Amino acid sequence: MADFNRFVQFYWDVFGAPLVGASDSAPERVRGYFGVDADDARCKIGWIRIPGGVTIEIFEFTPRQAPRLVTKL
């Protein structure tokens, strides 16, 4: 949660962009949708509104895992 809050604070401090919403995803959704292979997988999603109207999403996954390259032939 500390990293998520730091990102929110960064976007507010640097761009004046507020957090307009946040949600926690259930473990089964994180495993299925994001492909995270962990029984206790969690994902916090935040929506940050950039001045001018654009909204971006930020994600924080737990537990942390090393990145992996997925290729399809």
C-alpha cells in the first residue's frame, strides 16, 4: 500500500492530478485477468485525473513477483 500511496502523492504533487477512485480486485480476478500466479494475489487499482480530462490507471499487485515475458507464436 505504501507504493500505491507514493504514486498517488507523486501525481498530485507534480501534475496536480487527484485520485478520483480506487478499488481492490478479488484474488480470482487478479489470477484470471492479470495472470498472476499466487493464491493470495491482490491488486489495488487507482484512477487519477490529469488536468485537461484524461484519466490514467495505476496498479499495485501483491505479492510482488518478478516480471516475466509472455510470447505467443
